[in-house]
Amino acid sequence: MPRCDEETLARRGALSISRCAHCDTISLHVGGVSLRLEPEVLHHLWELIGVALSAPSVRRAALSFDRPRAEAS
Ligand SMILES: [Zn+2]
């Protein structure tokens, strides 16, 4: 079995996503941890993250994160 030949698809800070040209798996790298996934599993993960991010408590947290903090007076 040939070794994986990964091409980086996207990178931001400590996060990156790569694809193997031999076996078509997608690797999700988060710092020192890597998850090697079949492409369809990545799509399920993407959907699941979307569901989690649409939860009201997460939306409220995101809104307060985007909003500039009020200056202390
Ligand atoms: Zn591979």
C-alpha cells in the first residue's frame, strides 16, 4: 500500500485540512492532533458542526464574541 501523499487544501493558524492523492482520505489537523476521514464522513462532520453552531446558546455566544466590548467607565 503506498504511503499517503497529502496535499494541503486549506490552512488557518494551527488548523489545516489535507487530502491524500492515493487513497482520497481527508485529514483534519488541529494542532498536534489529526483525524483521518473518508470524504463522506467529513461531509457528515460539516453538517453536524452546522447543527451545533445553529443552537441558540452558540448563536448568542457568537454574537457577543463579534460585538465590541463596552468600555468600562
Ligand atoms: Zn492515502
